[in-house]
Amino acid sequence: MSTAEYSITVLNKSGETQHYVLLGGSNVLATSTGVSSPTGRVKYDVTDPNITYYVSQGDYAVGTVVDLSESPPFAMIDFTKARPGQTIAAVTHNHDGTFSPYEL
């Protein structure tokens, strides 16, 4: 499978400083340090054969397997639904704890 570069930005509008994780399937690929609210953001640039990613909050180490059914709310970013060549997405972590639908 070929490898592509993807960029995913998380905007923190939750009202609290958060730690975010980027997952490929159930494996943590990347983490963030504390991201402030309401103007904080974290950007993940990944080169990975996955085309579906998940963003959640939490304090997990890279390589950890996370059961999404037991995690806090998460956003799914599915690049199979993107226009050809589209490799950038953004999600917002809302004040009520939910994540907005991703924008490609």
C-alpha cells in the first residue's frame, strides 16, 4: 500500500486545556501537550498507510491501543470520502465535549 501524507488540525473550543491523541485504527500514532482553549490548536502531520484516523482527548502514550467504545468522545476523519488529492482535515472540540464533524 502506498504511503500518503495527511494533515489534521484540532481546534480546542472546549473551555479547558486538553491533551489530544491521534489514532490510526485503535493505535495511538501521536499525542499533544496541553492545548489551551478557546484559541489553541494542534496540528498532526502524519505519513501512514491509514486513510481513516480518529482524534480523541486523553493522556495516552504513542503505541497504546485504545478501545474507542470506552474512550471519551472522538472524531473520525475518513480520507476515503475526500476529493482526489485532498489530504487536509480539521475538527473542533466543542464546549459540550463533543467533536464537530470534520471538514475536508
